[in-house]
Amino acid sequence: MKNLYLLAAALFCSTISAQNKISFETSEGYQLGSINGQNSWQITDDGDGNFVENQLVSAEKFTSGIYSFKNGYTDAYGPQFFPIIGAQKEFDQPVDFNESTISFDVLVTETDGSNFEMAAYGINADNEYVPIFDLAFDYSGTLMVVSSVDYDMDDTGTAWQPNQWYSVVVKVRTNEIKYFIDGTLIYTTPNFTQINLLGMNFLHDNYSGDSYIDNIRINDVEMSVNNVKKGSLSVYPNPVKNALNFNLPQGEKVAKIQIYSMAGQLMVTKTASGKSIDLQDLKAGAYLINMISTKGSTYSSKFIKE
């Protein structure tokens, strides 16, 4: 089995603003499928240039818009000693350790599986990557936090449930770091590094299960308004057997159609004319359809293929 390398082994370029939001939507430049390289996200590789699978922009679960980031189990590798499988994104400018707030939504699919960690990191005076904060959804069903530069973990005494969305807020201040879940303070640690935040990573140790991340906010300022016009696209019949009919609003005409599985795999892409698409050869299941109009707007909806 190949050894996997911690994502923080190298400094990556990126474009996320220190005062922005990411919800993985089309309007932000994301598309379904591997997140590697999208808006400068980087995912774990095995040291030989092979990237792990199942680190996706996904339409399976979300809290805003229609997409989220899926930090998924990877079949090709066995369990890892540390959480090292996932994705990393670096801020385009450091975030002040004296006063900053990071928030995001998270869902983990099962207990007794992987440990899932969500962390911010910096570089110390010795040019070493160190944690600034780290929240772990431990396989045992309790929330843990890192309390030292050596990754010592404290049990917060707070339980979590699988397949439930949680709103996480981490307030980093000069001398302390406070963790909030759904608006409730669950734990406080010292600010043990007192260095600026350079980026974030979302990792797991590949035992089993997946996590989903949505609505990452830096200092609670939104990145952009979601321009994906969910709900404006009418598709019928739904469920569909053969031909799926559609209507775009305001007389717009469709230029391109994309159909994705709920796991983010592109199944169909075609230019289009008229107001229907033949799906006779598509396997039964649930799908997401994106329609890009001749005016450049993107409309999305879900449908069931019988």
C-alpha cells in the first residue's frame, strides 16, 4: 500500500479571499466532480502523483444552493494512522489570529467509521506547519478539539449524530479559541500558536463514511450571491422513463445540457435545441440536470429516471 502524505507538506497557491464565503456553487466557478484544481483546491496525493478519489463537489447533500464539498472514503487505500485524506485551500492573504471568525456547515454520515477533522493552519518561525484550530468528529460520536501545537486532543463532552447538519463557528482571538456548535459554546482552548491563519484543510483517516462541508465563511462575509437559478427550471414528467421535457423561464433558450449522478459523475453532456432530451439509455436513479441558456444563465433541477 502506498503511503499518503499530509496535505500540509507543501504550500499551494490559491485565490480564496480572506473575507469571503464558499458554498461550492456554479456561480462561484465550481462544477460537479473532483475538487482538485477547482479554484485552487488541492487534494491528497500518494507521493507518486496519483490523487485520491472521492474528494468531490457533490449534489448529494447541501445546506445552501445545490452543491457541497464531499470528503469521501477512498476505496483504493486502507485505513490511515492519521487523518490525511481530503482537501486543502490556502487563503490569498493571512487571516489575523488576534480576531477572526471561521464558520462552516458539516455533516458526517456515520459513527464507528473515520475520524473527520476540520482545521486551520499556519507556519511558525521555524517554517513548520502547525495547527491553529482543529475540530474532529471522532468515530466514537464525540467532538474533539486540538489543544496544543503537538496535536493533543481534548474531548469537548459534546456528542454528534450521523446524517445531521451542524453549524460550526470557531472564534480565534489573541489568547483563546472558542468553538460553537449550532450557536452554543462547547469548548475553549488557549490560542497556543498565536500566528496568522494561512488556510484550511478537511481530512479523514479512511476507515469508512463520508463528510460534507458547505458554506465556509471567513469573518462572516459572503463571497457572492448564488446565481444558480434553482427552482426556475421546470422538468417533466418526473419520474421520467424516456423523454424529459423542460421549460426555461422568460423565453430563454437552452444552449447546453449536463446531467450528473448524485455522486458528481458527469453522465450526459450535449448541445440542445427544442424543449426535450431523450434519456432512454440513462440508467434508473436520481440525477441533477444543469441547463446553460444562450444568455449564459445556469438553471438546475433534480429528477428521477425510472
